[in-house]
Amino acid sequence: MKVIYKYTLRVIQSTQTLMVPIHSEIRFVEEQNNIICIWMEVDLDETISVPFRFKVLATGEEFSVNEVEEYVGSVKLFNGAEIYHIYEAM
């Protein structure tokens, strides 16, 4: 059985890791009450968890292409005063 779960990411400069069931898939990213939220489709029957690593970057923040893999999405926080870009991290 599958379900969509919501996870949160923090605005920090280091890579963040979420432990989620194997074969989980990212479905959506958006701000909710000034918190970065990511919705993932997970399989409730999976018993093995794997790390999903994310990098949250502010607009204009420099990064190495060796740090990130796939772009996930961007969110506006504080009524658009700050924009952050979420990538899957290596």
C-alpha cells in the first residue's frame, strides 16, 4: 500500500538527510507556514529505509556541481522575501 507523507527541510547550509522507505519518490515541494515541505510517495509495505539527501540553497548562493544531483524545486519564504532552491544531494 502506498501513501503520500510530508517531510520538512530546514534552511541550513549543510546537507540534510531524511530516512524514508526504499523506492520512495519525491512528488512535490512547497512552502507551508514558512517551512520548506517535501511530499514523498512511500510504500508502507517496505521495511528497509534509505537516506535521501537534500541541499537547500538560497538564491545567489554558490555551490559545486559535485554537491548536487537532481533539482527538486524552489520555494518562496516570508512572502517571497527569500527564495530557496532544493536539490537532491550527493
